[in-house]
Amino acid sequence: MKLSCLQEHLKRGLAVVSRAVAGKSTLPVLSTILIASDDGRLKLAATNLEFGITCWIDAHIEAEGAVAVPAKLLSDVVWSLPNDRINLALDERTQTVNLTCARFESNIKGTEADAFPPIPTVDHRTPTAVFPSPLLRETIQQVAFAASAGGTRHVLQGVLLRLRDNRAIFAAADGFRLAQRIVALPEPVARPQDLIIPARALNELARILTDDESQVEMMVPHGGGEALFHTGAVDLVSGLIDGAYPDVDRVIPHQRQTRAVLDTQELTKAVKLASYFTVAPSNSVRLHMEPGGDLGPGRMTISANAVDVGDNQGQVDAMIEGEGGQIALNVKFLSDAIAAIPTPQLALETQSPQHPAVVKPVGGDGALHIIMPMTIR
């Protein structure tokens, strides 16, 4: 293998695929990045066996070849080089990569490419679903944070993707909260499908996606077991989680007694201030809603009280419909839900102190967040 490429292109490509390099593994090859020539471009690939990322960059290929190189060493070297053309040459006998740039030269010991785990890439099949890149990134950011970070229920560490007609429903839950977003697809899906995609893989996909008008093609082989996302010059393939996801429709309240419409930024500030006065394990804040009258708008009072810390109380103007009342919520779950709202205003809907609270954007983008209540003492 012999090729050359720009340092900035190689640096950018390594930054993308390095997210899939295994941090700790009994398989040394999982700490490497595959470098290979591929139809006149340079292919970079990495995998941790949960998900894999493949990236292609422009390069001048003089001789074909492939090698797996230690990921951290290669990245450290490339990032330290000047913004100039890099020349790469592989000694196939020793599997050593000679790397030169300006007045710098490095030799990096690699391993044979055959030892690198195969990573599926996009083929010429019709995509299972197509998403606009900015919309998919926003959707992942609104949903994936609610997935469980661990525990015995492995399915809750994933995001449920339900494909129906021309709709895609993303949902994640950890037993204490639920996030859901419904998006319209430009084309209806060929057949209904339910997939559980690891939240970690989707979070990495969101980091890859850009704000341009490109499309993301998702492909699911008929045999199942994995989902592949293709955008521009990057592929991400993830294994799917086996199991039955909980019926999220049963969790979503269909009635309300109180609806409060608030300024998103003002509520963010009030909840953040109250969070300084919460302590584990409850970390709860109390929300008290009072309807307005002839003298002015309604208001929501956000309060927190911790014996060893102190107490805090803040008020935010709100348009309140219904009876008013109060509810106690975990402050982190509430903060996460508010942070996922992209609109200037949000709505908080409640039934009683014992029923879940629903947080929605005002303006309707198909998103909602449900938070289980805490006991009010």
C-alpha cells in the first residue's frame, strides 16, 4: 500500500472512527484502526463489536493494500503533524507503516488486515428508511438520554424504533422516565418493523451527523441482527438488542387536570437553581402550579429543601389551564427533559401528585417526555 492525503482530512477521519475503538478489550485488534485503499479512496474503520464506524476520505492511491494500526498511536501522531500532505507506505513483510509529513517521519508497527473484524458497509439495496440528517440528529438527542445506563433489563439500554407506514417512532425508557419522538418519513416503509438499537450507538451516530441537507439511509438486512446507517462518506453499523420492549403506549397519560405553558429558558434557570438544594437519593424538586385570574397570569413555584443544605424557592410566570396543584419530580430527569425541548415554550401536564408528569414542546414536533412522580412529604 502506498498513498498520500491531506493531514486535515486524515485527522478528521480518525476523529470519526476513533469513537468506535474499544477502550478495554481482551482482543488487541479492537484497539486498532483499519487503513485500506478502496476504489480510489482511503478507508478507515474501527469497531468495538457493539458498533462499528467506517469513514472514507480523499486520497491519491499509488498502490493498493490494507493494515490495522494501533488507534491511539496513529491518532496522536497525525494530530501532532503540520497541516500538510501525509505520505503513507506499508512494508507488507513487516506490516510497518512509514508515515512522512513535511520534515517528520514515523514508523508504526501494525498487524495484518485479515485479523480485523469485518464491518458491513452499504450496498445497493433499497434503504429500509431515509431520514434528513438534521432531523435524525435532533431526534436522537431528544430520546436516547432516557435509555437505561445499566441494570439487568438489557432492552432498556436501547432505543425502540418502530417503523409504521410513513412514520418512525423513537422511544427510550429506564423505568422512571420515557422520551418519545414521532417523525414523518419522506417515503413509507416497505413493511412494519420494531428494532431496539443500543443508545450508545445512536449517540455516536448523532455526533457524526451534520446540519446540512444530506440524507441518512438506514438499512436492516432481512436476517436482522444489525442496522446500518449511511450518510455522506461515513457508515455506522450497530448490532440490535434482542428482546421485547415494554409497551410504551400504556405509560403515556391520555388525560390531564392541569396544563402549564412556560418559557423554556426561564424554567431552565429556576430548575437549575433549585437543583443546588437537592440531595441524593431523592434529588426532588416540588412544582406548585397556581392558575391566574383577572389580576395577571398564573405562576409556577419551584422549590427544593434539603436539611443539611438549605432551601430555595423560585417563581416563573405561566399560562395555567385547569385546577393547578403540585407534584414532586426528580430534578435531573426534569432538567434532562427541559434540555431536550427545542422550542421557546414548553407545556407541563399533570393529573395528580401520584400520576406521571408530561413535558412537551409548544408548537408540536412530535416529542414528549414522561417523568414518574415522587412522594410529597
